[in-house]
Amino acid sequence: MTATTVSTVASASGVKAATRLRPARILLYGALALGLVATLAPFAWMFLGSIKPTGEIVANPSVWLPRSPTFGNFQQLLSKQNFALYFFNSTLVAVTCVAGNLLFSSMAGYAFAKLEFAGKRLLFGLVLAMLIIPGVTTFVPLFVLVSNLGLSNSYLGLILPFVVTPLGVFLMRQFINDVPDSLVEAARLDGAGDARIFLRVVLPLCRPPLATLAILTFLAQWNNFLWPLVIAQTEDHYTLPVALALFSVGANGTNYGLLLSGAVTVVTPIVLLFLVLQKQFIQGIANTGLK
Amino acid sequence: MGARARRTAIAWTFCGPFIALFATFGLWPVISSLSMSVTDITARDIRTPFGVNFVGLAHYTALFTDPTFLRAVVNTLYFVAVGIPLTMVIALAIAVALNSGIRRAKGFFRVGYFAPVVTSVVAIAVVWRYLYEPDGMINSILAVVGIHGPDWLNDPNWSMPALILMAVWRHFGIPMVIFLAGLQSIPADLLEAARVDGATRWQSFRSVTLPLLRPTTLVVAVLLSIGYLQFFEEPFVMTSGGPLGSTTSISYYAYEQFGFGNYGMASAASYVLVAAIGLLSFVQFRIFRARA
């Protein structure tokens, strides 16, 4: 009896709430949609512009939809500009940095979390402190160092400064720290050495932080431009953002068709990756607060 | 070899590669930068970085008498003081809207709003430079409501607001997802209780949601201040610090000094930034600890 009364009251108020909320809900969706349109408008302009001839891009009043869509801009990027090479360079640098970060950070993370050695706490403290050091602080000495090592204008010069990051070790150490010691001890009792414990017990559990680290590293390196801009001095070592940055200040600065199609070339791979791995991207960045 | 020595050797094998690379490309530059800031090192000393003279705090005193640097400090504070609250309010508003019980299209909205975070600033600058043209898209929209928009990037009064808007667009997705996670951890029955007590939506937001969100808000504030104090990419790709130095930030000033070959000055300017970031994080963590 009591139960029936409660449920009747509840459903009545539910119906009332639903009818009363409807205008508010429509307003909410409307506001969210409007905000989304404003947020995505620059992308729309970029993608639509990349398939317009330059005349249409600079037309005033501006037109959104291309009247005579063309892939001419992209053809020029490939034939007159070396964008295929820059694409390869960007990929090479990003993938190597991802591999280095995954390997070295998980190894170091294991040592910091599960092994004892002198200087461990001091070293980990330095890793933490490094997280808030601004990039501009290490920039000048890093440039002097890499030049003196004879690595400017080389792939190694582009890659080595980013092949390990304090963020990577921090992420892996925090995760491996939460792996129960009993698992590690049980493997040890079975006669497994540290290499075996690391590869067979710890690493298989580390897929979530490894995915986060891979995404954050790839994103940072794909979009990195200041370091490659000073290190890559000849075209054969340009990455995509470097090529685009130099392109937009040079004689081609007003060739909007080429510029927009170049921008599309830089943005599309990462946006596609983001759409495929959206959960991991968003969680990875939400958990670390970094990109 | 004793068991203890063996264990140490194993541990160093595991973290050796990391430590070697981290020491060379992380720690050494940080120390080196601090020592450069008290020497007269320039681009000509690049091959002989140890053959330079000690100048004490001369660069630091020079910085604080250099009107360009003081302007850069003011610009950075302007960017931080306007940019952080604006980013937080927009991020929180969208997070609250996404969390207010809509199920349909929630994931779609979240992905869309987050998209600017993953894009290259160099690529996006191509588009934003166009948007800010005197007859570009932003001014065309303003013209519809009868406002004659400025020449954003070439007007010293409007260049900074233009870069702030672009930076907010590029970054609000990060605090948005952090706020979303914070909002989802607020127990629904607390808000339900407030509603039963007759609180309006705004009242329960003010007196239930916001206080419970305080730890999240502080985390966001710390992250944004560390990031925004380093303000560099927008002036670099959009305005080259101009017009008339109106968008030169501390980071940009340091980079400019590097370009002039004044490595000592560049390092000193970057250490002013380190001090500011260290101090601010310290203060915020103290507040965080006191309130949490």
C-alpha cells in the first residue's frame, strides 16, 4: 500500500518535471549546439578553404561553401612542396619518441616503484620538480648542447631531447606503485628474476598508462614546432609544423590555398587519431592535466 | 657480489637509460641555464661555453630596468589574469551543461568541444589570422549586430584580447573534462536533497556543487597558471610579440634574447619565470592544503 502511494507520487512528479523541463532542455541543447558551432567554425573554414581555389578563399564577402571544389592545393603541396617528406619526418620523430618513452619510462617506473636503490627518492624528487620547469628555461642550453654534440640538423637532434620525459616516468611509477607487491613477491618465489617479473607480470597490467603515455607523447611531438624550427636547418629535416610555419612567413604567405591545405595536412592525422581513440585521449589528458 | 650490490645493479639497469637521458637533456640544461644567467655568454661563445665571465646578478638588474621586459611582465600578468578566469568559467559552464542529465549527444558534444586541444597551433594560426583580418569572419559577425570591429592583430589595444580569445579556445577543453570528472563524483542524492528542500537550480549550484567542486577547481587553477604563465605560442605564431610590444610575454622576451644571441639575458628572463611559477604553485598548494 505504502509502496504504491510512493511510486504513484514519484511518477506524478516525474511527469510534471518532464513537462516543466522541456523548454529548459531545448534551451540547453540549443546553447550547447551554438557553442559547438562556434568552437568548430575555424575547423570548418580550414577544411572547406583547403578545397577552394585561392580566389574564392579571399573573396569578399566571404563564401563558406566552395563553388568550384578542387584538390589542386593538395596536388601543389605534393608536387611543388616536399610535404610527403615532411610528413615522413613528423611521423618518424613522433613514433621514435613514443617508442623511447614507453620503453624507458616503464623500465624506470618499475625501478622507482618496486626496487630499492641509493638516491631513489632524490631522483624521483627531481623528476617531479622537472614537471613544472618551463620549456623556455631549458631551451637555450639544450640548443648549445645539441649544437656542440654536432647534432643540429639531424634526426637525432630532433629526437633525443624528447625520447624520455619526466611525465612518462611519473605516470608509469604511479601506476606500477599500485600493482600489489604480493604479485611481484609471488613471481620472485617462483624463481623469476626482475627482467621476467617486469616483462611477464608488471608490463601486461600497464596497458592503460602506456596508452595514455603513447597518446600524450605522439600529440606533443606531432605538434611540436619550436625545437624542430631551430634544429632543422635544411628542408630534408623539416617536420610538418616547421614547414608550415616557415611557409606562412615566406613568399607563399598569401597563397591561402596552399596554407590551408598545409594546415589540413598537419591537423587531419591527429584529429583522425583523436576520433578513433577519443576515450583514451580525453581520459589521458583529464588525468594528467597536460598535453 | 653481495645480494645488496646485485639488487642495486639491477635497479640501475632498469632506470639507467632514463637517468642518462634525463640528466643530459633535462637536468643539465636546467643547471646550465641558471649558471648562464650569471655569465656574459652570447652566441659567439657557443663552442667554448666555459670561457665566459661571471657577471653576478647584472642580467637580473638589467631585466628589471629594461622597459621591454617590464612590458613583458605586465603583458604576461594581463594574459594570466584575464585568461585563467575566462577559461575556467567557460570550461565549467560547458561541463555543467553536459552533466545536467542530457544523455543524447553528450559524447558527441564532449568530443567536439575537446577537438581544439589536439590541434597544432601552427596550423590553427593560419585560420585564426584570417578570422582576425579587418574584413574577416569575426568582424563580419560583429557587423551584423552593428559593431565596427577593430583591426585585431594590428591594434595594440586589441591584439592581447584577440590572443586571449584564441588561447581560451585552444585550451578550455582540458579544464572542461577535469570539471566533468569532478561533477560526476558529486553524489546525486545531495543535489536531490537540496531540490527537495526547495532550492532552485542556481541555489543548489551555488551552495552544493561549487563547494564540493573546490578541490577540482584548485587543481584546474594550478594547471592553468603553470601553463598560462608560459604564454608563448600565440604571440609567436600570430603577432611576433607585436604590435608595439603589446603581446610580448616573458617567454617570448626570453626567446627574442636568444635570437639576438644574448644567451645570458635569455636565461635570466627564463629564471624569472621559473621563480614566478614556483612561487605561484607553492602558494596555491598551501591554499589547497589549508582548505582541503
